[in-house]
Amino acid sequence: MISPQQVEEMIKAELPDAVVQVQDLTGGGDHYQVTVVSSQFADKRLVQQHQLVYGALRQAMSTEAIHALAVKTYTPEAWQATAAS
């Protein structure tokens, strides 16, 4: 089990400028949805963006502290466009 705060901290350790929202999908501390907004996603394909997030959580995923992870990634510009629509 891992806390949402720990998930956020691990992502921010790899993506320091990231704005991270973490949602515990089951309340059990092992199924999460994360929304990550970072300028480091610019000029990267969606798969590459998700790989950066999975890379930040690699240890938690490999030890099965996190069993399931849904990832949404945005550049700051894409996030603003989403919020405006």
C-alpha cells in the first residue's frame, strides 16, 4: 500500500515542474489514477509522456505497491485548452 501523497512525491521527484492529481480508485491504496501536467511532455508523444510517469513510479509498480495505474498527461498548454472547453 502506498499513499496518494507518496505517489505525488515520486512523480514530482522525476518531473519537478509537474502538477499532479492523484485519485485512489478503490480506497485500498494500490489502484490509482494520476493526472500529470508538465512542460517536460512538450514535443513527446502520448506514449512517451506515459513512460515518463511510469518511470517515476517504477519501483512502486515493480514491488506491486501499485497494482493498477491509469495515467492522463498534459502539457500546460493542453491542460489549459482542456479546462477552457
